[in-house]
Amino acid sequence: MHQVEHEPAESAQTIRAGELEVGIIDDGGSGVPLVLVHGGESDRTQYATLRSYLGPGIRAISYDQRDSGITVNPPIPYTMGDLADDLVDLLDALGLQRAHLLGTSFGGAVVQHTAIRHPERVASLVLIATTPSFALCPQKVGELFDMSHDDRQKAVKDYFVTPEGRADLHNRAAQTLAYRDPDKADRRHAAARQHEVRDRLGEITAPTLIVHGTQDLLAPYSGALLMKERIPNARLRSIEDGRHAIAMEFAQPIAGYIREFLGVSAA
């Protein structure tokens, strides 16, 4: 791995994974490998708050998907299946035969496809504020897709955080939304619109932890209930009144759920 100029060293590493040059943040060490897969409008830096609570014994790895952050990829369309394959290429590049995968929102869709396409590479799944199908939430997500970057940041207070969390978290949550040029945004939105695994959830064999806010406007709670019902080895932790940015607003308790799920002793 090498450093990219003009960015903090801790967040500006890249690694060659398959045909892509992938931006990555890797805590290193010998802890349990947990790959953090960011949302549709974010990048590898999204998980700063959650990382701060994960504690020792977990090797947290986040990366930039296609058309995100500092990853370099060809300007061609792709599917969720392609993004799942990219994730496996990253595991190969890191020398990891298996890893625990955590995805929020769009990233949760990516890890669902990974668990279906590459079950042998997935030790477990943590699905946070995500959905098994774009069809469950087309209107609200479509509204978000159609906004300008500035308007999307302003909408954070309504879509992402609870009324109680707005004062402290609005600006911080808005900053996790990365600017993309229209071509990159269109390719990611097209991939999201194709996401549909409701009839394949039974193929997910990895132990699965679902964490979901009951008032999520972008990924309805009904999707979490469906995943809990159809994924054979799944458990659900509900965040009462939580919205879409629960991994930030409720990072401390969620980190505790993750440590318990992974079998990592108390920090």
C-alpha cells in the first residue's frame, strides 16, 4: 500500500484489488477482521464515529467502492454483483480468506450480495439501516438521488437523524455525504435501483445481525423484519425511533451489539 498526496496518512492509503486501485483505511493488528462497507452517498471515511467505539480486538477495515473516494475504476456501468465481487477481490488483496462484513444502507445491499455470491468468504454479516430491495423504498430514496449535493446535505436533518440528535449530529452526518460528479452518481444510483434479493435471503448462510431504526425513512423497518424472517440465522436489534444514520447517532450501543455478536470480550 502507498500514500496518496494531500490527504491524511491514516485515511489516504490505496491497495490494488483485482482491476481496481482501492482507497482503504485499515486499523491493522491481529483483531477479528471486520470490513465496513459504506453507504451510497458516502465513502471510506463514513465510519469514524463507529470506529471510535469498536474498541480492541477488532481489525476495522473500510474502503472506497467504485466511484467513491480515491478508488480508481473504469467509467462503465456495474451491478451490485460487481460490487460484491470487488469486495472479495479486496479480501484477496488483504490476504483474508474470510471476514466479517458490516454494511449500512447501500453498503448493506453490497454485503447481502456478497454473502449470496461468495458464502465461503463471509464469516458473518452485520446489516445496519439497509434493505433487501430497492422496491421497498423507491420514492424517498429517489427523492434523495434527485437532489443536488448541497440539498442532500441539508436534508440530513429530516432523513438521517432523530429530532433529538439534530443539534449535535446534523453537520457531522452531512459531512459523511461525499460529492460525486453526475456520471459517478448516475452509475451508483443505477446499481441501487437494481438491488433485489427478497427471494434469495434464504441463501444467506452466515450468522447475521440486523440493526435497524424503527423510524427509518429511507430503508423502512418492514425490510428489517423481512430479513429477520427470511435469513436463516438472523437476529434483529431495533433502535426505537432511530432513522437512517443510526450507525453514527447510536454508535456506542451499536458497537456493543457488534462486539457481542462477534464474540469479542468487553472493551
